[in-house]
Amino acid sequence: MIPEIISIDLQVTETEKTTKTYKLSEKKIQGHTYKLEALKQAIYKVLNTEKYEYPIYSFSYGVELESLIGKDSDYVQVELKRRIEECLLQDERIEYVDNFNFSIKDDEMLCTFDVNSIYGEIKITRGVAI
């Protein structure tokens, strides 16, 4: 007896990332946040999560910064820009990332840039020890 093949027609639809999420403060989760503030929170989280470090996140989540520690400042500048763009542009709410500026303060390279999103523009600063 040959098994009968059953055909299943699945329709997959893409969904936009939520614009409503729990609001994180320094010590607790309290209430909700929406749109631009929710996106700022998402950017903060992804830029402060080391890529490949936590099994709860997929390998595409986070930014790989630890490997830049102690490297030449010119190399860090180029890689930091690339890695930040790669990390943030996965979020469909973000249209582009530009206006990168770098400065060195003590043993840290500070990177300031603009995130242009469907909700407006956000100025972000992220540092890496060099």
C-alpha cells in the first residue's frame, strides 16, 4: 500500500516589528512604550548585546564588539561603523544609519551617529575600549 500524499497550502505573511513594548527603566519594567521610544529601547538593547554570547538570541541579534578591544584605532573605526550598520539595518523600522563621527577619550573610541527611522531621527553614541 502506497501512502497518500496530502498537500498543505501555507500562506506566510511578514509582520512589522511591534511598536508597543514594555518600558525598561534602570531597575524595573514599568508600563509600555511606543513608536520612537520603543525603537530607541530596541536600539539600546541590540547595541548592548554582544553577538553570539547569549543562547537566548539568534546569531543575527546583537553587535560584535569584544573582538575590537585593543585593536588599532583606524581598524576599530572602520569595523565599528560596518558592524553597527549591519546590526541596526536588520530592523525594518530603521531606514538608514549615517553621520558617523569618531573620537577617542582615554582608552575608549566613541562613535556618534544618526539613526533615521520611520518615526524620525535618533542620535546615538556607542563606545568601544581600544
